[in-house]
Amino acid sequence: GAGVSQSPSNKVTEKGKDVELRCDPISGHTALYWYRQSLGQGLEFLIYFQGNSAPDKSGLPSDRFSAERTGGSVSTLTIQRTQQEDSAVYLCASSVPSGGPAGELFFGEGSRLTVL
Amino acid sequence: AQKITQTQPGMFVQEKEAVTLDCTYDTSDPSYGLFWYKQPSSGEMIFLIYQGSYDQQNATEGRYSLNFQKARKSANLVISASQLGDSAMYFCAMRENSGYSTLTFGKGTMLLVSP
């Protein structure tokens, strides 16, 4: 597809279960980002990938959160032992790094996670 | 300290009027970029406009313009001739040129356009 693709679009899980969220960036975009947006709130940065490496993991809220990216393309965000406060929309974005500050992020439609 | 501050949680404007959404930022990096995104109720994030710190002129994109005041560290979004479809959440964001390219977002301003 032409845009950033995320799956699942909706996920309902029970507290304590593990979940995986997937992001397929725009072809050729080497930079990939995960953000979290709680209801009515702004975007909280989680992790940034350049290629397969993650130079900035500073936003991951706890060690229950991890992410990987393989082949410089698809990324998976894993949340272990989910808690109710993990309920949010998880947004993935990709971009083409320009070597400077320009270059907008292209966002997917998000994965809405609800932890019961 | 917050890097992006949007002090207006909500704004109201009548159709066809202009509206300014405020954004101030904090950085010591001389090279940085400022972005505005629109998020309608559908949830998608739509890129609107970009301003680089070294750009001499204010950025414009159709009905959107960015009032960039570097000394005051402000990057306000001006929407001219508001339309009902402009009702949405608006986010200001910044990328510092510090070796990697994370965007830091403000908390957003909800704009409601009335007929």
C-alpha cells in the first residue's frame, strides 16, 4: 500500500496478557516512530528506529514495552503483562531522514488498545 | 521542561473568520524544524505545514500560514477563512537537529468552527 499500515486496528485484551502491534511503513522510509495517544491527550513518544537500530528508546514507559524492527521495514511493538493504563491508541509513523530537521512524519491510522 | 507549549486547550471561531493557534517552543539547538498537524475526529494525523529555523520567510500552504517569531520562540498557526471541516485537534511539533529526528509534540488545541 501507499501509506503506513498498522494492525490490528482494534485490540481488546485482558489485564496481564501480552499484545503485539504491527507497523508496516511506507516503502523506502528508513525512519520509523511509535507514539502513544491516550484519550483526549497529545502524542507521547515511545521509540524511534533508524533502519533496524533504535537510537532513542527513551520514551518506553517501562520494561514491559519493547519494540523491534527487522529488514529495515516492519516493526512490532510488544507490551507484556498489559495493564489498564496501557489502554490508548498506538500510532506508528515513518519518514525519510533528510540529515536535518525537515521531513514530515507520515502516520498510520493507529491501533486502539483496550485493556479490560 | 516542556519543549512545545500550546496554551489554548480549545478555540472557537466562526466560519469564514481567521484564527490563530499559539505554539511556543524551547530549544538551544540552532537548527530545528517546526511542524503543525491536524487530527480530525477520525483520528488520522494530517501534516499541514513546516517551518525551518533558518527559513527567512514565514511558511504558507493554502489557507495555512505559520507566524514564525524566532526571537520569541513562537510558531503560531494562522488559518484564514475558516471552514466547518477545519474543526479538529491541532498539534504543534518540533524536531531538533541533534543527530536523530524524533518529533516532540505539544498537547494540542481543539478548534471548533461554527456556522
